[in-house]
Amino acid sequence: MTSSAPVERAISFYSKGQPALILEGVLHEPVQRTQLAPIVILCHPQPASSDMNDGLLVALARSLAQAGMYALRFNFRGVGRSQGQQTDGRLEPLDLAGAIDLALSIRDVNSSKLCVVGHGFGAYIALLYAPFDLRVRTLISISLPLFRAMGGFPRQFERPKLFMTGEFDEICPLYKLEPFVEQQQGPKGIKVVTGARHLMRGFEEPAVNAARTYLLKWANMPGV
């Protein structure tokens, strides 16, 4: 299928777990593709102050669609029109699991090329959940709230991963991120966005470019 402009569709899907909750999202379809397309699932920052319309995630989703990938951003439980109540990370991994189920039900998705991108709180949820789901083939953690991660995770994500932080990020400072990443098993890397503070506010473009470059290389796709 070939189209001249990205298509963004409002969707809904069920979380995992009981009771299953109806969550809202937006699916960005690739502008053009000649084969099965990778898909990237985007998890937003702190639910109390953010949602799937986070500027960085919207810009990244659109950039990835232009590059020939699917991108799915969604609201965690209790955010926007998603059902349920926020649980500060206790049950939100079930929301990501539901998003992955939906993503892999899309006919033209390459099931062997699924990435999860987490931003802030979303990065924490991604690192909590992804080690238990072999369908997640790579992960990008942006502005990880390290105070949540210092106690460790039940299991490490041993597949390829990239950690991104801002040069002046006070929540995810490089001097603390480096030893954390060093302890992670499997392929890993760190990207520092020059001049950026926490959550990359005002530096969305270089952050998007860095994430897109990583994903194009990982998916073995040409730059667009």
C-alpha cells in the first residue's frame, strides 16, 4: 500500500488482566511500504501530568510512519478516555501487554520487529514488562526516572536497548545512568541529547532523530 500522507487512526483495545479495561490509542500507519513493516509502541510519561499526546511521542510516531514503520501511542489506564484508575506502575504493565497484543494483530506488521519506546514513567513501565515478553525485540528508554529503577527490576531486558538522557537531566543524570546501564545484560547503548533537561522539553527534534536513527539501523531499513 502506498499513500501520500501519514494516516493516524483513533483506536481502542483491551488491557490484559481481569477486569480487562478499554484503553484508547492512536495508530500511525506507514506512509509507504513494500513488505511487512516494523511496529513501535510508545509509552507516555507520568500519567498525572502527561498522556499519549506528549510532544516527543507524537513527533516520533509521525517520523517513524514517514520512515515506513507503524507506531502506536496509547493512554495508560485512568488517563484521557482510557478506563480504570492510575496505579503508579503496579498495573500499567498490563496496559502495555494489551497494546502489544493489538499491535501484533495488524495484518501488515512484521511480528519479529517490535520495539517499545518508553518516555519518563513509560520507560520505567517498559523496563518492568519487556523482559517477560519475548515479542519485544528491542527497547528505547528515554529519560528514565532512575529513582524508580534503583531498587532493580524483577528481570533484566537482555535484548538490544538504548538509553537516552538529556545533558542536564536532573532526574536521569548521566553519572547515575552510566553505572545503571553498565549493570544491564545484553547489547546496550547510551545517547546523550546535548542541552536537554528531563523529558527533552524543547529538544524533541534531536531526541526524535536519535531514536529514529537507532530504529532504522535496528530494523535494517534505509533512511528516509
